[in-house]
Amino acid sequence: MLLAIDIGNTNVTFGLAEGSHWKYTWRLPTMADGEALLYYEVQITNYLLENDIASGEVEQTVISTVVPALRATFEGLSYRLFRIRPIVVGPDIYPRLRLRATRPNELGTDLYANAVAAHYLFRRDCIVTDFGTALTFTTVNAEGELLGVSIAPGLKTAISSLFNKTAQLPEVPLELPDSAVGKNTVHAIQSGILIGYVGLVRHMLQSIRAELGPQYIAIATGGLSSILHPLKEEFYSIEPNLTLDGLRLIGEQVGRG
């Protein structure tokens, strides 16, 4: 089995794959303090035990991180738990893959994994919309060239910012309201953020297509990709595990040498 580890700013997502099938996926909160090593070692070990997975069944690990402080932690865990030197996604391995990035040192490894998965799985001009801590639009063409990225604050980031920067506005659940006209404070925030983001996403997709061509299909991913129901028809496909798919494909390509 292959273990893919996507270390984000909010969560660490794990996926155990047999071939191209994700047998197990799970999430843990991102921790980067002095207790991180012990915390993740205990959590991963317990998860494997609960699902009757022997450490020897994990034959390859692939890591993407946008939290530099956790790179060494998970590299060490890969060796301690599985006796495996992990593949760590970064600019040094990009030349070994068939997806070209013009500024690889400025590109988040999760976005590169998204682009790899979109290119290998769809083989078309694609816009990958990732609803995570940040809302990102990664554009890759059918020839395997990553053309660029657009970044906005994610849904939770926007709501948390309102909560943290204002004295009287509460933190609210991520639930799409029935009306754009807020009837109370919670409803007002849900309307402004969630319905507002529907417009943001639609306009960004329209702008990218106006610049590059109408043939670009949109692929949605990320933990919050299912919340904005009015956008469902905007997407050719919704792939919650797209980043993990990219890490798996990177592992397969780099592992072949």
C-alpha cells in the first residue's frame, strides 16, 4: 500500500491506497508545536491497529507539506513507523514528472499535486478549484503545462477573520442560507460569505475562460467543495481526494525511477 500525506495549514489528510483505490482516508488537525511528533506517531499507530494494518503493508510514503516545520517530523515518522524514506514533493522532483511549472519554487506542493491529478486523470484543459484554507484556482492545459494560480481566502478563513477582527460578530456554521437577504446576524454572515463566494467562484472561472478559452473544464476539490450547492453545475467533476490522487500518481511516477 501507498500512504499519501497532505499537510495543510488546517488539517493533515492521510490516504492509504491499494493500486488506484483509496482503501482508507482520514484527517487530523495540523499541529506544529513540540508535541507534534509524539501526537502524530500515536494517532497513526492507533489508526493502523484499529484497521488491522501491519506497518509492513505500507510500501511507499509520499508527503506534501505547506507547513515547513512539519516536513522533518513526517520524514522521521515515515522511517520510524515503516522503515521507508518518503518521497517529499518539491521542485527537485518536478523534472521527473510530465507536468511543467514555470516557477516551481513559488508553487505550493498541494497545488502541484492537484495539477498532476487533473492532468493525468482528465487529459484536458482544466481549472482546479480547491476549497481549503485558501480558495485556489490552478490552471493546467492538456499538454501538461501548469499555466498559473489564483488565490483568495478560503470560506473558513473569511468567516474566522470576521469573528476575530470584530467585537460583535459571532463565528457561524458553514451552511448556505435560503435567502441572500440576512434576517439575523448569523444569516447575514452566511449570506455575505457563502452566497458571495458563489459569485466569486463563477466570476473567476468566467475570467479564466475568457482569457484562455471556453474549453477549460472546472474540477472541484477540497474539504469544503460540497458546501456551495449552487456551484454544482459549474464543475465537470467534484473530486474530494484530488490532492491525494496527485500524491499517489507522483509516487508511482517517481517510484519507477
